[in-house]
Amino acid sequence: MKSQPKLMNYSRMKGVFDAHMEQMFKHAFINSELGMLYGDPSMFKLIIQQHKPPFIINDFRMGLIAKGHAIVRVNLVEKQLEPGMLLFVGAGTIIHPISFTEDLEIYGIGLFDDFPMPQIPSTFNGQVRDFQVKASDADITTARHIIDTIWYIVHQKGYNHQTLSCLVAAMMHLYDGVYQRHTDMLQASQSREQTIFDRFIQLVNQHCFEQHQIGYYADRMCLTERYLSTIIRQTSGVTAKEWIDRALITRIKVELMHTNKSIAQIADDLHFPNPSFFSKYFKRIIGVPPGEYRLE
């Protein structure tokens, strides 16, 4: 059994990098401040091969898709990633890679605990868990130039940490601007129903571990439970309860497979009334009891 949660943090990524340094040093970099993917996503593929998803991200990751395509489930929602997209995932994000093409080309950075974090734009203050947005050619080119410069700097002996921090700040402000423009256009064009659905999913991602009932989300959104349930089903084809169950089950799987917590402790941490209820809930949805799933 693993001794710690499966977080895609510095120590876990460094373990993959160190074991395959010869084949990855031209396309990946890692130290206690940050990690980088530079074109070839070999580290990404090795992590998927060696560590069963889903993964929990406990830091900031920003990147861009230069080539190829991928399908990734991010915080419950399946996302189609394609060239010309800027990507951001923040702390607490749960990622489940589903598929990707062989020509996938990613450039990006991850910021670890030791990074000298600059003053950050509002998009990155915790209100937005993740985004994947199509950007203009000019914005993609600018983002790529910033990443190229960061790549060059971190390979200099005794690089200037303040310069690095300023470059990351510039990248964050670029991403913030693209995201804000995208959000403004989306709000102007999308329906009230879609807006309600997006808000519901955001709340589920934030609170489903302690709030399992639809009524809580309806109250937070100042809607009746019946109206919210109808809108979610009509908009997504999936019931509101199923969205909550998906989020809970994803977290339970992470806890079962990648921690040494007892079944009783997991049940208590996720606010189930007792271990028996927790086990019955898990078996009803997955088909096997949690203890058996843990041994697979």
C-alpha cells in the first residue's frame, strides 16, 4: 500500500525525472522551485504509465498545447485539448487523463512550494480551479516566448530567482487577460441554463466532500431543489445527484488507492454517517466494496 496520497507534486515528479533523466533532460526540468515540460510530454506519459490516475494537483500548473490532441477529465468535466489552447490547473484539481495523440506537444510549468511567488492576478487567487481556453495566435506566441525564456534561465548556473519570478508573473497576467476575455464573451453568449450548470459544477468541486445533498447547492444558488435538478439534467443529460456522486467517487478512489487510511477514516473524512453506509454507497455505484477495490 502507498504511504502517501498520490499528489503530482515535486517529490513524485522528481522521482520520475531522476529515473529517466537520460531520455528526458532535453524536454523536462525540475528543481524544488518549479518543473517544466518543453515540447515532448515524456514525463506526462511516464507518470500515467507508472501511477494509476486520477491525480491530485496541489500547486499551480500553466501550459499550452502546441500540437496534437488530448482528452482529459478535469474536476469532473471531460475536456478536449487542442492546439492553440492555454491551460491552467490550480491547487485541489483532480485530473484524469483519458487519451492523447502520439504527436502531442506541450509546453508548460508547474510551481512548487519553494517558488518565490509574485503578486498574482485575481484569476489565480483560488476562485478559479482550472481553465482551458482557445487563445489568439499572438497570445500563444507570447506565452511560448515567455516559456522559452524561462527554460533558458533555469538552465543557467545560479540563475536569478527574481528574474524568474517576474517572468512567471508576466505569464500569469497574460493568462489572466485571456481568461477574462474568454469569460466575458462566454457570459454574453451562453444561456442562463448553462450559467447555472457551470456554477453548480464549481460548487460541487469545492464542497462535495462534506456536502452530498442537492439541497445544499440549491440553497447556495438561491434556487429550488426541483428547479436546479431540472436545469442540470436538461443541460448536461446527467442528474445533479450523479454529478455529486462522480466527484465523491473520484475522491474516494484516490483515497483508497493512494493512502493508508482505513475505510472508517475515509468515511469520516468525507462526512458519511458511518463506515457501513459508506461501503454500501461505494458498492452501489462501483459494484464492489471499497476494501475489494483497494486490492485490485
